[in-house]
Amino acid sequence: MENRKIPYNKPFIVGKELYNISRAVIEYGHLSGNGPFTKACHAWLEKNLGCGKALLTHSCTAALEMSAILANIGPGDEVVMPSFTFVSTANAFVLRGGIPVFIDIRPDTLNLNESLIEAAITEHTKAIVPVHYAGVPCEMDPILEIAHENNLLVIEDAAQALFSEYKGKRLGGIGQFGCISFHETKNIISGEGGAILINDPAFEERSEIIWGKGTDRSKFSRGEVDKYTWVDVGSSYLPSELTAAFLLSQMEEADRIIRKRKDIFQLYYKKLKHLEDSEKICLPSVASNMAFNGHIFYIITKDVNERSRLIRHLKERGILSVFHYIPLHASPAGKCLGKTVGDLKITEDISVRLLRLPLFYELSKKEVERICEEIGSFFGQ
Ligand SMILES: Cc1ncc(COP(=O)(O)O)c(C=O)c1O
């Protein structure tokens, strides 16, 4: 029998998604935002991530944009972040007139190198954005210390980091704000989707207003004011109940989903270790860290040519592997809208050698073994 094609990602359902959606329509008759499913998702996030207040958004991009508004980013304000990240990390601040300041990453975790932050701080710096790449925690203690000493906000881009931990604390619940993604490629999904976590109570009231189109409608729906009106800047950041209904079903199964991804991650690691031992590839350096959510499994090849040949080799055998990120500091928009501090040698090197292997909930053990065999055969092993 011919092997089935293996995509690099595949959306999935785990149980009550469709049932919940029909309940939203039939039982509650509430399809716009901030209904019973949205509230249940907020309660789940607050309980499981240890944040004071959570608000669902229609994407992590939207959560980052809300953070930029909450941080009062304005023209000329600088925000320190890695260049090795998704475009939304920077765009959210650029939309407010801010300037992303790109620094290099660590060679082990591929997260922003905390020892380079201080050199990037100027009188214009307002915030630091640690991106927990692949769900692996940034070194939060030194980052928080630098932020405290320089009176800066810490906005965690925890798009990939749901349920990963740093010293016993769930990511996204550590800086003033944390931004999570439920995009279909993430560990738990709602198609598009996200959340902002507010970890400093001083920002809670304003976060609801920005979320609700700049109005105090949330207060009105709790009966705290007798009419609602325009009180601040804001936008429509809340998703519909259909999204929340789908998401709640996934949230209820989060432990099982994440355990499965971690098992896949560990199997990849075990099956490819011999290629690292014979110096053909490098593997992620987090395999023994069980407080990690198994979001991405990547390998690092010798150079860009080898990576291109391996992608082709796998594709010819029905296996889709992908790479990212084109460093933001070297992208057309990054060059004119951002600023770079230091040389970004590790970012530039890793971005041409990193390859993501398929990793999704329904990926079977046999398929992981087949992928690893094909990688082995590419290297003649
Ligand atoms: C690090 C990072 N930040 C932000 C985002 C944006 O997430 P969303 O697609 O939910 O807007 C992503 C998406 O993959 C990401 O990887």
C-alpha cells in the first residue's frame, strides 16, 4: 500500500467542538463575542496560566496589538525583541509608530539573548518582548531584572508556548502581558484565535475597554454602569462565540493534546539522535525539559544547500517539511521600520539551516518513524 502523504500541520478536533458550536446557536442564541463560551475560556486561562485576567482575541497578532496600546507605545518608542520571530511580534508596535529594535538569539534555545538586551536600551526604550520560540522558555529572571532596573514593560510573545513553564510558572503569566495563539498550527486550536493575559492588575480595566472597541461595554454587561460609551482608543479584538465554543472543547483536552505532542517530540529525538552523534545534524537542546510543551520539532542542517536538498528529498517521498523565519532585520519592512543592535550572526546562521518536521496531534508513531528513516537515508544511514 502506498504511504499516505504527511503534511507539516493538520488541524484536528478532539471531542465537543461541533456540539459546543451548536449549543452556542441553539441553547444560548449568542454568536457575537463575550458570551458564555468566551467567559468559560477566560476562566480556563486564568485558572491554568495563573494570570489575573485573560481576554480572548481573534489572534495572537491582535493580543500583541492590544499590548502595544496598553504599553502606550507611540511614535519613536523603541521595543527590544529578537529578529528571529514571526512578523506580528514587530508589526504590533510599528502600527503604533514604535520602532522594533532587533537583537541576536542564543545558540542553544534560539530565544533572544538576554545578555544583549542592555546594550540595546536607550532613553526611548519602552518594552522588551521575549519570544518563547518553539515553546521553550526565555531566561525570564534576568529579563525581568533588566526591565525593572530600566522601568520597562515585559510583553511575552507566548504564541507558541501554551503550558510551557519557567521555574514553575506558566509562560505568558510572567511579564506584564502575555500573548498566546490558537492558530491552527498551535498546540490547541480554534482556526484563528488568541488571548492576551494581563498579569498586572493596574492594566485590567483598560484592557477590557481596548478589547471592546474603546467602550466601557464590559462594565455595562456586568450591570456596573447604566449605559456604555466611548471612553478610550480601542478596536474589535474579541472573537465570536463560535470560535470560543470550538476552543473550549480543545482547552478541556489540553493536557492530553500536549502530552501527545511531547511524545511525538521525544520519539523524533530518540530516532534522530544517532544523526546528531555522527555530527550530521543538530537537535533541539530541550529534550529533557518536561515543562516544555513540544510545540515544534526542528533539526539544524550543515548549511542551506543541505537543507534545500533534504526538503526536496522528503517532498519526493510525500513528507512536507518547512523552514522559518526570514530574519526580520533583513526583511524589506524590517530594514526601513526597525533598528538592529550588534551583528545578528546566530539569527542569520540559524535561519538558513533550521528545518521544521511535521508535528501535529494526529501524527502517528509509524509516520514519525518513517520520516526519521527517510532523513536517515538522506544521510546514508
Ligand atoms: C512567535 C509568534 N508570534 C506571533 C504569532 C502570531 O500568531 P497569530 O497567527 O495567532 O496571529 C505567531 C504565529 O505563528 C508566532 O509564531
